[in-house]
Amino acid sequence: MTDTATIERDPRWLPHALDLAGRRLQFVKMPRETLSQPPFLADFQPATPQDEAWLSFAEVEAMEPETGPLHFIFHTAFCRSTLLVRALEIEGTSAGLAEPGIIARLAGAGDAARSLIKPVCDLLSRPWGEGEAVFVKPTNHANMLIPALLAARPDASAVLMTNDLAPFLRSVARRGLMGRRWGRQLYLELMGYAGMDLGMDAREQFSMTDLQAASVGWFLSQRWFAQLAASPEGQRLRVLDGDRFDADRKKTLEAVFDQAGMSVPGATISAVTGGPRFASHAKLGGSFTDTEGEGASAIVAEEIEQMRQWTGMIAQQAGLQVPLRQTLF
């Protein structure tokens, strides 16, 4: 059994999962090389029983770890956010944490684990190397926690990452049945914490197509980000378009580091943008191929165009420009 002091000191012991009934938090010991490899950290399985430990909520809340700079990448899904956080995993400069499971668990637990948000943020911020900052990309299903995460770390900056509706919907459609189900789930989530009156009764909402529901989820995500940017915390937030990131990779990394108050040599950034991180699939690993057009039959393409026009009308009536205008650089 690893002692509490060791877990508190060592950033490789990441908070991972919750047992609400037992009021326990699971930690897993994660090698540094795991950070740069698929899959997401939420899917990490410890190699041996010695690489996991459970501590009570009270023990976690009492911890006083040596914290470091912590910054966030929040996103609307399918916009290259995983690629960005992988690119920010640079030994000697910063650690990039792609969707640690604990943040999704905190979002799902609601008030039952609210007291853990600050301790978890502090634990995630522990430097992996001397002078390193930590960039965390939570799942977009935890976006309702953004205000609480920012409140827990007043020193943190955050990127709000998004892209246009059409590539978002193509990504949903390309994933088949599970992608369409995911789009409906996104709609239900956003209506729960960032909803608005769409002028549709329950029957009309039930009758929406899968891509129509996903479009509303995407729009409400844009609206939620706009509200956050207009809040008192907005000065710490910058919007990044995923396509602009792909076109200006070096400039994007320079801007992210600058927003975080970090001075990183150009040679370091060039080594990343010209290296293997951009030559393999950020989520799946292996060689990268452009699959954006897959599954986009003429019928699906027509529906996506119809959704683009329909969502544009909703945005116009709501007085919102979508996608949000980039402000990172």
C-alpha cells in the first residue's frame, strides 16, 4: 500500500476515479510516456495492483501538495483539442494531460464531490519536471464545471477551442449509430445546464433528427463559451478555432504559451510542430489519414448543409456569431 505522503508528492500518482458511496478517490500511477500516447487518460488501466490506491475524501482534502502552474483547454469536441494537448506535452517545458478521468467523474458527481474540485486541481498541477506547467484538457462532457475549475485556480488561463458546425457534424455522422447517439446525449447535457427556449414543444424536440439534435448541442456549447467569455473570468479565456490551429501550428503554440505567461524558445516549438505528434492520429495513434469525408453521403451532406442554415438562423435570432470569433491570436 503506497502511503499518502508519497501520493501527495509524486505527480505520476494521478487522481482517477470516485467511489461516492464509499467516499473514496482512486489514484493510479502513470508513467510520463503515457501522457503522449493514446488513448485518453480516463481509459488508463494500471499495470499492477501496486499502481493504484484509494484514499478517503478527507485524506485528499487534507493534502497540501507542491503545486505548479495549471492551465486548461476546454473544447466543443471534434476540433483538434486532443492534438493540441498532445503538442503541449514537452518534457522540460510542460505536461499535457488529455482527458483525465477524474474531471468527468467530478462533473457527474455534482454536489456530492464539490469539495474535491480544488484539491484535485492542485494535485493535477504538480509539476512533472522542474519548472514545468501543466495543461489539462478535460472531456467536453465536463464543460459545466468550467466556472468551478476556474474558481479553484484563479491563476489558471484557459483556451476555449471550437470549430465550424459542418466538420463537427461530419465527425458525428462518421461514427455511425454511436456518433448519432452521442450527439443526442450532448443535446440533453447542454439543455440541462446551458439550455434556452428554442420555441419547440416536447413533441417537436423529440422529432428532431440525430444531426439536428447534435447541431443544437453544438450551438449551445458556443453560447455557453460566449457567456463564459463575457463573465468576470473572461479575461483569462481565449477562443481558438481548430482549423486555424491546423493552419498555423507554430503560431498557435506560441500564443498558448504566451497566454500562460511562459517564454518558450522558438526552436522548442518548431521541434514539436515538425515532429511526430503531427504525423500520427492524436486519439487513435498510428499513421494519420484524412477521413473527414468518410461516411458523408450526398444525403448526409445535404442534411449537414440544411443544419448549417437552420443553426445559423437560431444564432442570428439569439444575437450570437457562430462559431465564436477567434481571440487567441
